[in-house]
Amino acid sequence: MYRFNFNKEKGISALVYIAKKLGKDKSDLHSVIKALYFAEQRHLVRYGRPITGDIYSAMKNGPVPSALYDLCKEVRESGSSLNDSLQVTKKSFITPISEPDLGLFSKSDLECLDEAIVEIDGLDFDERTEKSHDPAYTAAWNKRGELQSSRISFLDIAVAGGADDEMQSYLKNELEFTNAFC
């Protein structure tokens, strides 16, 4: 399984950014991670790279950024904060403590994040879940066997988002290079 390098600091800032944009009443963990998934997908399709590099897993309610999801669960269970950036309430709402570090994001990162936030805003849990059950998710979910989740390939995420043949070829090359030399 090819992957990009995960940028934890950027991932945390992305969660804070999305939670702030959605607002206090709409920043539940499910909404935030679905917005991030759709932003990552858009960015892969348009620019040939993800925003955070986190690996997505197919779980019952859709794709989940593995490392960030685990961090949020730890924060929720401990009652502490994550890098003094955010807290996760017992009811799984993300509460930003600080401002996101916008210096970590490119203009294209913010463009895709903003579009994905608009895309999921107003959708309920079931609608977000159904929308995220795209062909990339389905392929990984069907491969899980006895596991509770399975990794979703970046290439499959891009294809499900509409990546053309040229972008698919570019992504394959980028993933091979990243995994060979990084």
C-alpha cells in the first residue's frame, strides 16, 4: 500500500480549521472528518497530493483519517486537549482552543477545505455517511475480512473523486517515488 507522508501538525490544524468554520453546533467529529475526507479527495484530484497525508480507513460510517481519528479518541477519553489546539467533548464535538496555523496550508489546501465544508454543511449523519460511501470506501470495506476496518488507497480516493487518466498516472508516480525515497 503506497502512502504519502503524514503531517500531524497540519492535520490537527485542519481539524481546528474545519471545526471553527462549521461552528460550535455543527463541529461533531463525524462532520469534521467527513469534510476533511472530501477536501483531501478534491485536492488529490486537482493537485495530485493530499492535504494532510493521513491514511484513511474504511469504517462502518465511512472513511476515517486513521491517525487523526485515534488522536481525537485519545483526547476525548482523557478529557485533555490536543497540542493546546482542540478538545473533543464526551459527545464527540471538536472544540477549537486556538486558531488554526494557516501558515501550514497552501492556497489550494484552503480552497479544497472550504469547498468540502460547504459540501457537508447541512447534511445529517446519514447523508454524510451515504455520501462518503463512494467506490474507494466500498472497495476497502469489502477487503476488510475479519478486520474492523481496511485502508483506502489514495489512488482509489482520487478515482472515486473523478481523477482523469493523466492525474491517476501522476499519482501513481508520486506514490511510488514517495515510498521509494522517503
